[in-house]
Amino acid sequence: MRIGSSSSRDDDFEINVISLIDVMLVLLLFFVMTATFENRSLMKVEFPEASSEATGERSDGLTVTIDREGKYFVGANEVMNPSLESLKAALEEAADGNFDQPVLLKADGQAQHQAVVTAMDALGKLGFSKLSIATVPSAATPKEQ
């Protein structure tokens, strides 16, 4: 006569992994978000020098940045295809129909001239008329007397 059955054990050990999966998903989301922010900080632009003084007029508007390699950024978003049509589409989306707003063009001093001309061409074809080009004061600025 058997009192206990050895084939069915009621005290099987079980690990609940649902909470571990939740923690791993939160960590994954955290690392994805911080990697995105780190990528934006890699955009380094050295502005060209100019001897004229700033006009003092500053207003919030659209910002177009061109880095040394000729990559375009509208606001903080990179335009993946450097063609004129994709740049126009990105500008049109960022402008949201307001083509009267001022545009600040931030081009690296070492960027190719063609990249700057392409950006200005895209802005002109969309109807932007208030364009400013970002520069830094020149180191050897002669004082006028």
C-alpha cells in the first residue's frame, strides 16, 4: 500500500519570469532613448568667420544645419537622403505651412559650397524669404576708425 505517489510532486519549484521581463523591457527602452540623445550630440558644426557685427534680431524659427560631411539637419532631425527633393519635403514638414517664418542656416565652415547652395535653393523654392546665415566673429577683426 502506497501512501504517497512519487509520480506527482506538489512542491515543484517554479520561477516567475514575468517581472524580470518587465524590468528588461524598461532597461531596453532606457538604453534606446539614451543612445538616440547621444547620436544627436555627435553633430559638430564649426561656423565660418565673419567680420561684420550681429544685427541683434533673433526670433524663433526654423533651423537648418549642414555638417562637415554635407548632411542636412532640419531642427534636430537628420535628412537621410541629401537630394533636393527630400530636403524640400523635410523643410515643408517642419514648416507646417508657415513659410513666412525666419530660417537660420547653420553651415559648417568646412562644408561644401554645393550643400549650402542646395539648402538655399530648397528654401527659396518653398517660398522662405527670411534667411539668416550663422557665423562667428573673426579672431583678427580690424577695428574701423
